Amino acid sequence: MSELKASVGLSRKWDAREAGREVAETALEKLEGEKPKFFLLFSTIHYEKYGGFQELLNGVWEVLPEGTPLIGGTVAGFMNNYGCFARGATGLAVYYPRMDVAVGVGNDTKKDPKGAVESVYRKLNEKSPPYNNNLMIEIVATAVIPKLPRVGQKNVILSKKMGDTFVKLLPAVAKLGYGFDRADEIIELLAQRFPDRVIIGGCTMDDNKFLGNYQFVNRDIVENSLVMFNISSDLKKTVHTVTSYVLRGERFTITKISTDRHVVKEFDGEGARTALIKKLNLRIEEKEAVYSLYKNIYYYPLAYHKGEILHPCMIGLIYGENLIFGNRVESNELDLLAVSVDKAIEQIEEVVQNMKNKQVQLIYGVACETYIETLGSNIYKMYELLKETGAVFILPFVAGESIYTPEKGAHHLYESIHLLGF
């Protein structure tokens, strides 16, 4: 019998404390009395109104052994051995005798990503990892729509004058915890500090409104933070990335962009919003734009090449003619993509076969929350494929997926899945 023991917990209860207790109880069931080496906890945002996240954690700690390392956060949904869910809480408990887990946390990620990474580095560098195989799980706060004077939290403002005015406020609102998440910078900074590790990361979020999100670390609820595990063991690991986009053969040339490369102002000398909407034949309205904007953009992301890897750029805000992207746009040439469900399923089939051949027992991954929209009923095909591995698995749906390996470098992607197998 394998020494690696892993179990997934689930609760669909509405009350936060009861859900926390149940998710911990079900996660510990198959550890055969062993104290977990770590616990991952993910929940949907609705517990904010049904007792609060501190109560969710309080419920978990009524059951979880004292001193167990814990990180997690809010997500759009999740997939695990029980099924696919857009509401509830899930947890992963893992025991292995030759495993050491350290926790790091950094704050103010939007304001000072370098400072957040340095805080994590100092904590995780307090002692040398005892085993040769080391990997890191990263959880970081995603973007939050700025709360602006007179308009509140809106992701679409059609007035050019107001849009240009509010773009100038973006550096100031970042200091208040709003705006883009800086996750693309964070994974690069982590790679510089931990060049020998594998790092897999995801951004916490709400129910696709981008109004707020939370991270969990041990007994605390935090915001605008980076929380991490360093997992040191003698276990072999396998890492895979799945993407679902194909080139449509249409290209935009940026002719005006902000210094920080987040705000695209013009394509080919034309206002960026007008040029994009014309090309996609979209109608963008301010009313209920939070949902309609993101739903449409999911299917037609823009992307640039970084080496041989396509990096999708997700539009988070439209202020006047300005398109505001969550990540830095690192090229003046952007290609229009389309989502291919067939490509996603085909790649997942290949990964599953690889993991079956390697007799993987545990899978942790992160998947872009856009798959909840774009895969439709095919999301259950993805679930059935992961079940075929026979492994314990947990896959939160997040707002941006980061990956670093020494061989391929650091990448922050969207519309992707990263899978880590033990």
C-alpha cells in the first residue's frame, strides 16, 4: 500500500461554519487517522453572506488537527472526485511521511508585488528544505474593479471624457487594493527567488463579478495577499499545461499604450474599444456590463507570443476608448484567438493517459474560470477523464493561472489548465 494518503472534502451546506466543519470531516476520512501534512481549502464567494469566511475557517479548525499548514481562497467553482460545483466548499488533505511543508504570506500585492514576494521568500528561506523534490503552490488575489467617485464599481464606462479621467486614477486606486492583480509580475519575481522549484499558481476570485475576493492562511482571512506552500518531499511529480485557444488569423497593432502596458488606447490609429468591437461585431452596453463584457471576451481573447508560448490578455475594464488588461501587454502585435473545446478535450485526454501510465495517485490543478462558460456540458467530460486516472483530484476554477518550471520559465496565462501529479 502506498505511503501517500490524500482525500478530498466537500460541503454544499449554506451555513459557513457547518460547511467548514463538514469539508474538513470528509477530507480527513481517508487519511486513516494520520495528521495531514497540509490542507488546501477553496470556497465560493456566497459564504460571505452566509456566516462569513472567518466562520468557515472556524468550522474547519473544529476538526482539523492543530498546527496543520493551511492555505486557500475564494474561487468561481471547483472540480473534484465528487463532481463539478459552482457553489460550496472543498478541501484537500494530504499525508506522506517524508514530506515537509512551509507556509509563506505576503501582503499588498497590488501596491507592492515585489515586497509581497520578498516576505514569502524570507519566511520560506528560514530553513533549507529537507528533501530534493520541492514544489510551490501559489494563491494570489485577483483584480478588483475600482470603486470610483459617482459611478461605483463599473467595468464599462462608455463616455470618452470620463474614461480618460478614470484611467488617470488607476495608480491611486491600486494603493487601495483595486485594479489589476500583478500576478504576471509575481510569478516572474517568484521564479527569480526560487529558480530550482516548480511553481503552480492561481488567482482567487468571486462569482465572476470581480468585486472582491479573499485568501486563507492558517486561521486568518486576508485580502490583496499572496499565500504559498513550499512542499518538500521525495515524491516524483509530473506537470502539464492545457490550452484551448487557436489563432483566428486576425491581428491588431497597438499604436498607443500606457507606460505600464496595461492600458491599450489605440489599435492602428483608431480608438481601441471601437476597433475591437468593430472587428468582433459586439455590442457593449453599460447596463449589466459586468456579466456581458466578460462572457463575450472569454470566447475571443487577444494574445501575444512570448517565446513559443501564446499569452492571452484578458480585458478587465473598458473606460472610454481605453481597453484595460489584467496583465501587461508585452508586445505591440496582438492576435485574436478563438476558444476550441475540441482542442481542450484532446489535450486533457493526452494528459490523462500520461498520468495513468505514471500511476499518478494525486492531482492538484488550477483551471481558468472561463471554462465554466466556454466548455458548457463538456466540463463533465473533463471530469470523467480525470476520474479515469483513479487519482484523488481537486481543481479550483480561478481568475488567471501561473506556472513556472526551470525548463520553460515563468508564465501567467488565461484560458488554461495547469495540472500537477504525484
